[in-house]
Amino acid sequence: MKTLPATLLPLALLLSLAACKKDEDKEPSKTDNLTNTTWKDSQDFLQLNGATGTRATAAGSVNTYQFARDGKLTVTPPSGPASSGTWAFASNETQLVINNGSTSKTYEVFELSKDKVSFGYRYNQTQVQQAVAGGGGSEGQLIRGLILSAGGYTFPAGTPTTPAAQLTSIQWGQTVVPK
């Protein structure tokens, strides 16, 4: 039987350790991060022209979410029965599509890690100004509702009040954290 020369043994050990370390350092996928825990509501956020306000979810309104690897979603409210639906990533995992019965919503994924998931909607100046002018259909109604709800969010001290006609962007989202 042939053996490795003594000078190659340390090199072989170093290479095998490096290969093991590489496997351990691999980041979990977005699916892994989403499905490896049960999530609960934490807060909503509203960004108007880049200024972000937050609103904590009231203790009695905290839902929990379980995203299963097979695409099933279970949402459990603080009281009442759980509801079932499905979830899927779209657009190269930058969107989260949630189907619950007859309703399907596509959210933009703002952040997805093992500690936090933030998803919601982003609107540009054209969409915002169309909504302010009274147009935009159901999306316009949602944008107008977000503008009207801004008073319910806590913005950093000194954030200027911006008239609706001067809004250039709106981003609304929900943040969930591990239960």
C-alpha cells in the first residue's frame, strides 16, 4: 500500500479543514430563513419621501405566521381559529406572494433574515400624485389611506410635515420577528 509523503499530510489536512469550514459558513437561503421559525407581528412602518415612521403592533393584535417549506402558510390571530393559505417567492425572491382563500397579494420583500422579515408596498411619484388627484383605482385608495394614516406613526423628531401634493415616494411595510 502506498502512503502519502509526510510533507503532504499537513497540506491534505489543511485542505479538508478548509472544505469543512466553507460548508459551515454557507448562508441560509431566503426559504430557509422564512421557514425555519414561527413569526409574529412586530410593527408597521411608513416611509414618506425617505422619512420613516413606525407603529408597534398592539399586544392584542399580534398574529403569528408559519411558512412551511411546501408553500403552505398558517396565520394564527390572537383569538379565533387559524387560517390557511399558500406562499411563494416571485421575481427572483424579491417578492412574496400570499394567497389566502380567494385573495392573492404580492408584496415586495424589503428585508429577510433569520431575525426579521419586512415586506410591503413601494409607490413612486407618478403613482402617489395620481392617487392624490383622486385616481389610481383601488391602488389609489390604498395610497390615500396610507397618507391619511401618517398621523398614527411615530416619525423621528424634527421630521418636516410634507403636504400630500409634494410627496414623491411612499413605502409601507410590515415587520415580523421570531416568536
